[in-house]
Amino acid sequence: MKDLMRQKVAIQDNVLSMLNKQVKLEAQSSAAYLAMAAWCDQHGYDHSATFFYEQSNEERTHMLKLFHYISDMGGQPTVATVEAPQSDFSSLREVFELALESEINVTESINQIVAACRKSNDFATENFMQWFVKEQVEEEFVARRALEFFDMLNDDPASLLIIDERILKIKYSEE
């Protein structure tokens, strides 16, 4: 019976395990961005708060996309416990530095999944993961560009308000 069940799962065990870890990572990222949004709200950075609320929702969408794929391929998606994220930050710059660090970690995890798919000839999952690869290019670009604002401007209150106002205007274009 176990062999029959394995045939119903189109994803190899090692890739399935990695995908479930990615589900948890996306859920953790969503929670972290929610905490960042709350901090920005509390400190009067309205545009940054909106940005991080949107990021939180986007990460949850990524989590669900993975969750549904695992299920659609006959695997068992897992609902992992999410740890309470950091909720106190020393500055707006720190918030964006941590956001970039998080995106880099997500990119590394996605790249590992793609590498495992290639190694196991799981072309369907590799193809599915290409959407995430492309998404991470955008995510890292936006986080890096936000930090460039801090490098160009001072950390004085007026500059921070300018940065906050420009955050929602950062867009990635493949052109």
C-alpha cells in the first residue's frame, strides 16, 4: 500500500520536505512583515506601514501557492507553527535591512529547492518554482532600492519622511 501511495505523490520526499519548509518560511516572513508594518504604523511611517502590510499579504499568498501545489501533486502540506517575529526596531533603516536579509534568505531557500528539483529530474516542480525565482528578483530589488534611499539621504526626520513617501513608488521593471 505504501508503494501505491508513493505513486500518487508526484514529488520526491526530499523535494516535498523542502517545499514544506518553504511554506513555513513564507508564513514566518508574512508574520515578520506584519510586525514591521505595525512598528511603522506606531512611528508614523504610514507609507512604509502600507508597504509592509502589502508584503505580509504577498508572503501569505506565496505560502498558499506552495501549499496548494503540494496538495495538488498528492503531497501532504504541513501547517507549521510560526514563531513570534521581532516587533521592536531601533530605526526605519533597521526595518528595511531586516526585510532585505529576509528576502535574501528566501531566495537562497528557493534556489536550493530548484537545485534539488534538477538533481531529481522533477521538471514540473522546477517549472513551478521558476515563478518564485522571478518573484525574488523583484523582492530583493525593492528592498535594496529602499536601502539606497537611506544611503543617499540622512537619517534625520525630514529625510525619513521623504524616504517613507517614496517607498510605495519603488517598482521593478524587467525592461
